[in-house]
Amino acid sequence: MKLSDEQIKLLLDKFVASEEARTWREQRWEDHKHWKEWIDPNKLDTLSDDELKNRFLEYFNEGAGRHPFNAVYRDRTVRDIKKFREVMKFLLDESIPVKKRLNEILNRDGRFHIEGIGKGLATSILMDLDPQKYATWNNKTNMGLEALGLIPEFARGDDWGTRYEKVMEAIRHIKDLRPEFSFLEVDHFLHIVSATEEGKEAVRALIEGKEISSEVSETMNQISKEKESMEFVMEEYLEEFIEENFDKIDFEAKLELYQDEENTGRQYPTPVGNIDLLAIDRNKKEFVVIELKKGRSSDVVVGQILRYMGWVKENLAVNDYDQYNVRGIIISKEKDDRLEYALKMLQNVNVFLYSVSFELRRVI
């Protein structure tokens, strides 16, 4: 559901009035001044290779002011420091349209592509170059825009630059409602409405046309968490076990956990929910969405995995992965006739059963 401008303004007012926003804003602008000591086309050439590498690693490890980047990519990005310097010069060259800059950096066959720089990191650097002109575009951005009903529609053939322009149009709409904001503040606002309970509760209240007290919300959340903990504790450990032993498990295909510069494949965040495990089959050119049944009804788990598969097809199986299909795997503790019937007409979703062996052996 798309929120009206008046509803979004109410959320913005709540955001501005919060103590967290005030505290965060002061710190983020201090961070921005610090990052500008190297995210500046006129200063890049004054830095030695070691200085540039250390500046970037500090930026990366700090999460670019707030955004958590996948550390797997950290060292790969500056492995060839001369190439990294060239990429930075190109990214910060505002004589070149931003659409072209992003396409040359994010496309795998782009002239300035290096492993480790994806849309989140590239656009975060741009935002610290000029927070009045550029906004960060990462998964939290998508989730925030989705919560407000402002997520843009991407055409199948849209390149990275075109997608960024569409995202920027939606983000500018929010900024226009608060002209005193830079994109730093809009970015934090989108994070609040997408990733915090307070923000999500405020959006739900507006959609439902009612106020929900924070005490009731907190109590309901706690009860829900306790129930899930009691009923599904085994599945929670199972998810961790699968992640740690992923390369040893027989999925009847050579799968690897997907990862990008922002996230690993476990609990991969999307605007429609977190995917338990997101994998990729490079041999068959497939994304594989893996969901643990976790005691949910068959209808719920089937609907959920299909929703995730649709999102992956629309948002990840593009550009460098545009030849990839998407399939699903549901992992369950026992056979379920309802689940099997629900999947009979779906050729791209399979069910795997797991078993746990537990044995006590007396020694005294």
C-alpha cells in the first residue's frame, strides 16, 4: 500500500522529533567530514598507495558511516591498489553522467569493475562525495521504499544506471517533503522505517488508520518471540548448522551460499522478508531460495517461498545474472501431504527432509 504524502510527512515529523535522529545526525555529519578527507577527486592523488588503502579499509570497516558491508570483499577490493585508485577517480568524476559511471563499475564486463564494489558501496561513496546530490542505494533503501509504497518498477532490461535513476527519483520525492534534509537524513529515515520495530510499527499504524501504543507492541513482540523460541529452537540451530556445513550437504547440486557486498546468504534481507538461505548454482545458472518450514502451515511456507523467488527473479536475476533462473527448496522435519499437494503443480520447488540423531550413552 502506498502512503500519501501527508502520511509520509507524519513519519518524517516523528523521525525528526526522535532523540535517536538528533544524536545520529550530529555524529553522521562528523563522519562525513572525516570521509571527505579522502573521498574527493582533488585529494586522491595526494594519498600514497598505503594511505589510500588504509583510508578505504577504515571506511569499509566502519560500514561507510552506518551501512554494514560484507567483509569477505574487503581485501579483494584493494588487492590491486592501482586499479582501485583508477576506479575511485572514475566514480568521483562528475563530468561523466552518474548512469555511465555506475554501469562501468557495476557491470561485470565494465571497464572499471572490480570485485567487491557493488551498488551499496559505490553509491555510499557517492553520497559522502555530495550528500545533497547522491543517495545510497542498498537493500535497506529498497526495504524502506517498499514500506512507504514508493519502490520503483524496474523493467527487465534496465541497467544499473537506469535503476539508480529510478531509485533516486523516489528518494528525491521524500527529500522534497523535507527540503532541509540532505540525503544523509533521508537514508537514515529509510533505515528507521524498514529495520526498526518502532519504525515498522509507525508505518503499520498509519496504514491501519490507528495508533498502537509502544507498550502493547513491545509486549506482543516479546510473546511472539518467546513462542517462536520454544517451538522452533531446533530449526534455528538447524539454519546455523546448514550455513556452517553448506559445502558438505548433499543438495543434489553444487550450491554455494550467495553473497554480495552488503549481505551473506543467511537471512538475506529483502523488502518482502528475510530469506532463510539464498544460494547460487553457477553450473545450472540458478538462484536457489532455501526455506526451513519451521512449523509453519504448508500454505504459509509455499506462499512465502514463491514470494521470495519472485523477488529474486525480479531483482537479482538481472544484468550479470540475467540468464539465471530461480528455484526453491523447502526443508522440513517430516512428510506433509498438504505441502506435497501444494507443490505438485510447481516444477521448480523441491522438498528435502532432515533428521537429527541424538543418543545418550551411559559411561558410569
